[in-house]
Amino acid sequence: MRPPRLPPAAVRPSIALAGRWALSPRVDWPTRRRRVDAAQAWPGPPRGTAVTARTLGGVACEQLTPAGAAGDALLVFLHGGGYCVGSPRSHRALVGRMAQGFGAPGLAVDYRLAPEHPHPAALQDALAVWDALTEGAQAIAPARIVVAGDSAGGGLALALALSLRDAGRPQPAALGLISPWLDLVADTANVRPPAPGDVLLSRGLLRAFAAAYLSGGASPRDPLVSPAHADPVSLAPLVIHTAGEELIRSDGLDFARRARDAGVAVTAEELPGLWHDVHLAAETLTEPAGGAPLRMAAALRAHVPARP
């Protein structure tokens, strides 16, 4: 059953309450992961979506295939959660909705999480999945794959593209970045200005995420950790969504500006008056937030060449 659409002001208090419960620093990381999955289990993917477990390059994944989906393209999705929480299960509603708008299957990657698996484990897993998809007898052409992610997953999607570029390998058709977390330097140095309208993120939570992800000794200035410090030249076209009241709003806005200056095609949209990663709640919200996942999916699909 499709949930009712409500104005963001009506949903904001429940989002704040669920976020505080799921991400409480009083419980350990495994408990937080279980709570995040539980908090985001409803409403699930669109009706008629087939959910299939897959393993690619040794990495567990979940494929969501909407009813009537074409087999001519693929949406690879890297979930958010500060590199510490989140999973394909927590993101079924978002990935399913985006796959529906994309008109082709969505593949959610269950990459390893910090602090048990700090950087570069998540990036290694994303690269392993990419290699499995684009090499071998059943290979998919990179020009028919888009890579998207929310929050930390947006940073990971960008790190994947940077790694491919630096290795002289083809880029995906496009990158979709939802509220991307791109600058861990700002969080380890505790220099972000507060954003009281953001009901999901706090400076303390970002510091905890960053400390866990960097616990293997990586530098926050490494461009594969903080893509905000990378040269965006020659990257795939970017579709970037930010929210007007989110704590990390500047990460997406600044990278969009720098990418345009470097000659990268950028489509950017800001959702005023809304909180971080509002796309996760889009199924319950009125427009314009309610249709944001579909708009991003359509913009990504526009970069996939039509079949002859």
C-alpha cells in the first residue's frame, strides 16, 4: 500500500525522533545498524519490484528490478550511513523508486562498513563490483551503467569514478550524488558551521563517522576519502541534489561549481527548507521532495545512450 503524502513540516518531527533513536551514541555500531535498517524498512520498494540477492566480485549485492524494467542499462547504488551504518535493506524504498524512474534494474552494494573495515575497504568493494559488471563474457558496457549514492554513498560513488579516471579506465555514463558527504577534513577539524534545521546530521555524528572511517590510518585529505579535495576534470556527467537546511550542503554545492568550471556536465537541484538525505523519506512527502528520486533517475537515464 502506498503511504500517504504529507507536507515536510508534518514528517520532520518523526524523522528527527527516528534518527536520534537509530543513531544514538549510547549503543554500539551493530545496534545502530539494526536500528537504521528497522527505521527505514517501511514503505519498502514499489509494488511489483523483484528483489534478488547477488554476489559480484565477492561482494554481496541486492538487485531491485521494477515491473516492466528494461534490461539495457543498470543503476548501481552505494548507500549512505557515514560508512558505518546502512545497507541495501535500509535503502530498498529509495533504490526501488529510483530504479522505477530509471526504467532498469537497480543494484545496491552491501560494501563493508567501518570501524571494523575502515577506508579503503568500501572503495575496494565498489571497485570489485564494478570490475565484475564490466569485465568477462557477460560484461555490461560502462556507458550503460550509472552510479548513484546518498550521503557517504555519494562520496563513495565519486571516489569510485576518481579511481577509474586515474587508472585510465572508462567512466560510468553518469554519477548521481544525493546530499553527498565529500569533505571529511571539515569534520575532523570541527569547522563546519551548525545547521539547526538539519534533523538527521550533527557535527558530533559526522566526527564519529569520520573517526571510524579513518581508523585505519587514512588521511582525511586523501581525495579518495574526501573527494571535495579532488580535481574533477574528466569525470562523468554529474547529477547532484542538495537540501537547503542540511549540514553538509556546501559539499555538494561547491563540488558542482568546481566540476562545471572543469568542464564537467552538471545538473544540480536544491530542495529548499529540507533536511539531509530527504530522498530517504520521499515516498511519504509532497512535492517537490516526493518526486526527487524520480527526477534524479530521469536525469541519469538521459545520459545513457539509446539502443540502436
